[in-house]
Amino acid sequence: QVQLVESGGDIVQPGGSLRLSCAASGFRFTGTWVYWVRQPPGKGLEWVSTLNAGGGSKYYHNSVKGRFTASSDPAKNLLYLEMNNLTSDDTAVYYCAQKRGPRLIDPTALHDFDYWGQGTQVTVSS
């Protein structure tokens, strides 16, 4: 059974950095697309990043491009999202998610995915 567990969320100051982790199990990293998405308070789900869990191609929403870096460590079954230069607009519950098959282009809800975690709260505030 696929399980995804996010961690690392915290309260950080604007301009700060934070690394989120996602412990993943139940699927092969190689050839599997995985996703980071977020839900800001009072807003719908926003796509953040897509990466091949086994390494390789990565994609980012333009709002985080150049600031966030998604990565994976297949040997440890871990996914990461390194976030830099955080702003209040980055405040959200962050989820890692997985879906078998072709890359999902425009996810707008968690149910677009096969699996997702419980989320971890990131709050950017001074």
C-alpha cells in the first residue's frame, strides 16, 4: 500500500528557508511521477512541482521557479522540497502526492492523484 508522510513544516519569517520531507513507501521510485502541491488558506489547491521520483525531469510552477527545488533520494525513499526566499504567499498546507502513469499536467484537487499524505503546515509570518 502506498503511503506518503510529509514533515518539516514550520513557522518561518519572510525571506527564510525551509526543507520539507516526504517519506514514501509502497511504490517504485524509478519511472514514477511525484508531485508537491499546496493549499493556501481560503484558496484551492495549487500545483508546486513535479519530479520523477527516480531522478531526472523536474517542473515548477512559475511562482516558485528559482526559489524551490524538488529532489528525491530513492535509496532512502524520501522526497524533498527545499524552499527559499519564502513570502507570505507561500503560506499553505503542503502535500506530496503520487499518480501512476503519464505526468499530470494541471492538478487542481487532491483527488486528481492516486495517493497523498496528511500535509504539513508552512506559515510565513513576521
